[in-house]
Amino acid sequence: MTALMSLQNVNYQVKDKLILQEINLTVPAGANYTITGPSGSGKSMLLRLMAAMISKTSGELIFAGKPIESYDPIMYRREVSYCFQQPTLFGTTVADNLAFPYQIRKQVIDLPHVTAALEYVGLSAKMLNQKIEDLSGGERQRVALIRNILFLPKILLLDEVTAGLDTANKDIIHEWLRHLNEDRHVTTLMITHDTTEIASADQLLRVVDGRLEVGA
Amino acid sequence: MNLVVNNTSLFLAAMLVLVALAISLWQKLGLDKDIIIGVVRAVIQLFIVGYLLKYIFRVNNFWLTTAMILFIIFNAAWNAQKRGAGIAHALPISFLAIFISTGVTLGVLVLAGAIKFIPSQMIPISGMIASNSMVAIGLAYRSLNSQFHDQRQRVLERLALGAGLMDASIAIVREAIRTGMSPTIDSAKTVGLVSLPGMMSGLIFAGVDPVRAIKYQIMVTFMLLSATSLGSIIACYLAYRNFYNEQKQLK
């Protein structure tokens, strides 16, 4: 398999504190990796760094054969999409959120596509006009995730997106992520402490004290 | 004219400062030093300005008038910039915003024949326009700072979805422009009902017929709307990018 992304000797430092050190990682296209580690170990920073939300202090990050510096960060983030643990929704309705990916690409919302995405995760098209404050935690997370995949990214970086959700909601998201990875060939890296998610991954990575340990 | 402030009456009016001083000492506000410094500065600055304006009005030279207007704009920019702590390039941004808002507004007034290009009209009007633009820009900066702080997560999420800097900031920029403009709009609504504004009061004081005085005040209301809207929009559109670094990440 070809490497879609690779990190070589990547360090990330804030003032004189080394948050991530000597990270070496190769992510093949189509991979499904999980990342665990104690809180504060630097897991989220690693994903944010891969998403160009922060910049490495030193080392190399190669995406699709080219160094990250050669991409426009905006375009890069549309290919390597980061999902937050506790997403905030924008505007007032679900539609405001799902229109956003089209708006930033200067396109008109593709309603059949949006509806299909909603239905895939067990939400109805009627939900589009629903106020965001009326959504349950699981619904909010699903709506937030749909924003990331209306235009399929090459890599989906998921930061504990199922933490705090009940089993029913988790199952829906697990099945959806499996579909995105296996059928739509989206490479996924997921930070999680959930045993089911860890068990279904190709590879388990651990981040401890800013260092990466590659498990079985 | 019935303007009778002479040095004796000014001196007697200075007793009013003692009221403020007495309150400060009595209530232990610790403001007595500031009050004295403030009063001394006000007196010195106004005397200098008084003599300077007298000279400029007498000379009536195009370049001198223009230089004075630029000096006013620079001072306004300097003060606006102080309220934009943490915003990079706040001084040049403020200067440009106040320069354009004042220039356009003055230009329209002169071309419309509402005022003449003579120092006794240009300089006071420039001061009014620039100071209102300054206050609007200062409010807009404060709003940008607090919103980028409070809505950090929302901005980060927009960026993560691949939004450009404008798309990630537009809601914040709009709110900041609104914040800058709203005092002018609010005071336009209550003008004449709550307070008689400076321009009109001054003219009435000098013995001008109130019906003529309000025409000037109407002009002032129009020009301040233009000045604060132009000042806020220019400053916000130039400033928001400074909340991001070169890698288009939120600082």
C-alpha cells in the first residue's frame, strides 16, 4: 500500500515545552487506525498537527507525496478533515451547518446528497429546519460529522467523537465510519478509549508523554 | 454676540473642580492626583489649541489646514490603536480607516457646499468626524478581540472544515462593525430629545437661530453615520486577518 501521509521526526514545541517529540508514522491509503493514550499525552495535538490546525516545529510531514508546506492550508484541510470531540454547531438550524461546506466552496447546497447523508445516520430530512438547541448530544455529533464528509476528504481525523454517547448512538457512528472507510476509501485515524473501536482498527497507536508507540 | 466668559468668570468656575476634588478626598477615591493632572492638561492643551487655531485661521493656508487635519487624524488613529491591544498593525490600519472615512465624508460635505474649505470650518468638522470614527474603531477592535477569544472553538471548527479566513471570521467581523456603528445610530435616534448636541448647542450659544442651528446638526448626524460606518468597516476588514498566522491558523 502507498503511504498517504507520513511523519518523519516531527516535533511540536510550545515555548520551551516539547508537546510531541520524534514522531515517525506512516499512514497507508485506506488505513483505519486508532490512537489511545493518557489525557494530556499529546494525542489531540498530533491530529491537529496532521490537520494543519497547528504547525510542527521541526521534521517532515508528507501528504500525498508532497510536503505539507507546499499546500494552501485551506485546501489541505478539505482533504484532511479534523472532527472535534465536542463540536459546536453554527447558526440556528441544522441546515445552516450542512450548507456551510457548500458555502465555503461557493456552491449551492445539494439537498439530495445532504438528505442521503442524514438518512444514512438515522436522521430524517425534516431535521434540516430543526433548531440546533433542540438536538440531543448524539444528533449534534452526527450533524457535526456530516459537515466533514459532505465533500469526502482523503483522511478523516476523529478526536474522541463517540465519547459520552450512548451505545445506540455509538453503533450508528461506528457503522457509518466503517462504511466511509471500507466502501468510500476514506482513511481514518481515531482517538478513542472505546474497546470496540480499538478492536475494529487495523492498527493501534499509543501516545505517551508526546511520544508515539506503535502497537500490534 | 452674548459670549461673556472672561478670565474672572473662568477662575470662579474653576471652583467646580474643587467639588470633584472634595468628593475624591471625602470618598477616598484616590483620584485627586488624576483630577489635578487632568485639569492642568486640559487648560494647557486648550490654550495651545486656541492660539494655534487663531494663527491657522488668520494665515488661511491650504497646506497648513491640510497638515492640521492630518495631525488630527493621526492623533485619532493613535487613540483608536490603543483600544486594539494585541491586534498587529493597529496603528496603520486605524490611520487608513480614519483617513478614508474622514476624507470621504469631508469631501462630500465640501462638494455639496455644506461647508467651505476654510480652516475655521474644515478643522472643527474634521475633528468631529475623526473622533467619532476613532470611537467607532476602538469599539470595533474591542469587539473583535473579545469575540475571537470567546468564539475561538467556533472559528477553529470552521477552519477545520476548510473555510477560508473570511468565511471563518465573517460572523465576528459583522458583529464588530455593528458594535462600532451602533452608538451613532442610537444617538441619531435620540438627538434633540435627550441632549442638544455640541454643534447645535454651540451655534445656539453664539446666538444663531435654532432653526438654522438644527440644519447643521442634521448635517452632523449624516456625516457621523458615514464616518463611523466607513471607519468600522475598513478597520475590521483590515484587522481580522491579523488574528491568524501565515499558515492560516488562529493565533
